[in-house]
Amino acid sequence: MLKKLFTHETKRRTSMVKGQVTPDPTRCVQCGICSYNCPVSIDVRRHAWEGQPVVHSQCLTCGECVKRCPRGVLKFELTNLFTEAGR
């Protein structure tokens, strides 16, 4: 049971470090709650409207926008952006 707990935490931390916020534009109603709760004032709503992942140099990947979205439009997806840059 303890191993299962640590496995979940490891997956969560990996997605926060190597991930990016990706929207599902078909479900977004443009309420703006994601942008309002962003601690560095990124316009996440615009990214959701355009259907583009939040690739912003100031993004902390804190997960506030993902957590606060009332419709579950935003999610973390792993990206290989950092593995390609190291080559």
C-alpha cells in the first residue's frame, strides 16, 4: 500500500516537471477561471480558445488552472521538449 502511494506521487511530480498544460477546446466555455487563478497572470483562457498547449516561459506548472477549471478542460500531458533539447 505504501508503494502505491509513492508511485502516485512520483507520477504527479514527473508530470509537473516534464509536462505542460493542454486544453480540450471543444469543452471550454471561456469562463476565465483558469486565467484568473494563474499566479503569474498567463492568459490560459486564450490558449484554451486556440486549442494550444500553454508553452510559456513563466509558467510554473503549479496546476492551479488545471485544479480550478470547473469543466475539466485542462490537463497535464508529458512532453519530450526537454529530452530533445539535451541532445
